Amino acid sequence: MANLNWLWLPFVPCILVLAHFAAKRDVGKLRQIVLSFLLTTSAAWVGISAVSAYRNSVSPREFDFQLYWIYGSAIHDGYSPYNADALKQTAAELNPSPDMLAELLFLQTPPSAFLYAPLGAFDIQTACVLWYVFQAVVIAFVVILSSKTFFPQEGMFGVALCTTLLLSSLPARDTIWLAQTNFMILLTLLLFWRSPAKFAGGFALGTGILIKPILALFPIYLFLTRQWKPFFGVIAAGAALSLAAIAVFGPDMYFAYFLDNPIAHQMPSALYSEGINQSLLATILRILNVEIDSGHPAVMPMFVVLALGLSIVSGWVIRLARKDDAEMPLSIVLTLSLLLFPKTLSHYSVLLIVPMLLLWSRRHSSFGGAIHAGGLIVAVFALCAADHAFVANLLSWCFVCGMAFRLKVPTSASDRERTTSPQLVVSGAAP
């Protein structure tokens, strides 16, 4: 798979160059050729993804889906997933390794149990097949929403481009290989992205946060910017799904998350610094070679100072950003989330597809044009292929902050005229 990463990398700029020139309406023949090429590459990546899913379904690998199935089986049998002894008892038939036993903890929120409980009704191979079928449906919605959001006038051309860029990225392929939940987070993010000022958008965002709290900075952003409709949508999602979890799984299971949280009391400290963890915290821990004996590593002074610095810069740039552009601030919050979340694993960088597609959709009107937007996309692909997802996340944050700063409210009459020019067309998701 590592060879495939580097073999594919030279094709990424080629695809972007072809897509750029084929987007012009007066090059019909070239457009058809490029569309055929994109359909071929997207079909090839769909096939590669299907093969990866099939291989994992035949013999589910340790961790990830095996953990999901263990959670589901314990819940299906009437146990709380926060009961470590019940999880170990359920896992016994899989003969887990000591490393897997050390991580056999349900670290997710109580409402996320709705995702895993149905898996316990089937044997692990059948459950894995059904899980991948569900994931395939989610990916299809992600591709369609991405195309409609960022390339609303491109039709099948936009769908093929989104499919190719998404499925060919290493974080997306790792997500499929590991049977992870990142595509569900990406789907809820896109639903929010399309309705960032509406209650329904906030409800979708809140659902994603309960699945995986990497998007938890967004409600803080909504609160600080007084966007009350989506903010209360997030609150409503948390309340509704929490009440449903209490009704279905019982109050003991629900409140165990708050009274005996495995993240605070049982999670191995090594998980904060393992290689797959590409957060700012994990990077600091590895560089300084710090061993955590007690307490949460997020309280270490260097991380706190850097996190505050990144947050202050992000807030300052967002404050300067154009008020009629909702997407650049969201891109800043998203990339900042990938940096600050303590458990940002390398495959979480699949979320970068959103700012990458946004910047590519604006290449005709934004500073730097196609060269800068395409350069960022190629750099992200290369850094992720080299197992430097943290650098890819940091570079993306720097890029979107710089872009938002360049597009800040114009100060001169000539700048104001250029800003309101019909050529500066943003994507269809902007309000």
C-alpha cells in the first residue's frame, strides 16, 4: 500500500491541471476526455476500496472493527459497554492480543452505542459486511453532497472529481481499511456546512460530535459568534440522543460515562503519544520524549501555550474575515480542531477534503488561483503518504488562515469594487 501512495502521487497534480482546463465551457472535447479519465480513476478507486473492505470482512483485523463488534455484542447481551470486565468476557472468543486487551475500553459517548448495538446481533464476519455496506452508503452521500456543495454546476464531472480525490487519499483509504467511522463524521460536517446558520445544520453537527468529538470546537465558535440557531441545534441533538440513550440502554450506562469515565481513569497514557496520533499534543510528547505518569497530558504547559496561541490567531483571523463568507471561518475551525483534539489519528485527516475542495472551487477568484489551491492539495497528499498528517493539518490551517486574511473586508474603493465583482463567485454553500 505504501508503494501505491507514491505511485499515485504524480497523478494528483495531473488530474488537477486537467480538471482546471476542462472546467472551461469552450473546451467541450477536452472536457469529455477528462471526464472519461476521471470516471475511470474513480471507478478504479471504488474497486480498490471494495477489495480492502472485502479482505477485512473475511477476517476482521484486530482493533477498530473487532472493538466495535465487541461493544455491540456486550450491549446486545444487556451489559454496559463501560463495564471493562463484560467487554473482556465478550472478547474472549476472539483470542485478543495483550495490546488489544489494553485498549479494550469504550471511549465513545453513550449515544454512540446506537451505532454499535446492532452489530452484536450477528457473527463478526456478517456484522463486518453489513458495516461496510452502511459505510458505502455514507460515502456515496459524502461524494454527492461534496459535489453539490462545491461544484453545483459541474454535474457528473464534479462527482467524479470528488470521488477520485476522496478515495485516493491515504486517510480515506486507511478509514476503509480500518472500518473506522470518519466518513460518518464527514457526512455530518457536510450537512452542517450546507446549512451553517440553521437549526438543522446544528443538529447534524451535534450528531457528529456525539459519534466522535473531534468537531467539538464548532459549538464554541457558534456560541462566541452568537449564531444561536445552529448552536441550539447542537444542544438539541445532544439532549435528544442522550434521552434516547437513557431510555434504551438505561440511566446506569449513560451516567457511567460521567461518573467513571474511562478516558480519564483507564485509558493508557501511551495512546496520547503513539505514532498514529497526529495531534499537536502527541507531536509535542514525541518530540520531547515525555512519559506521562499521572494526570492528563493536555495540561502540560507547552501544549497549553501553543494551543492558546493557535486559538488566538484563529479567532483574530475569523474576526477579520469577510462577514458574507461563512466558509472560510468554518475551514479555520475545522483545521484547528484537527490540531488541538488530543486523539487526532492520522486517518482523521480525511476531513481535510472539505477545505481542499472549497479552495479548489474558488481557484478562479481567490488569491494565488489554481497554483496555490492545487499546491496545497498535492502537499496534503504527499505529507499524508509520508505519515506526516500533523504537518498536513498544520499546513492546511496556515493556508486557510492566510486565505481568510487576504479576503478580509476591503479598505479601499477599488478593493471594494473588486470584492463585489461578479467574478468573485463563492461556492453554493455560502449564505
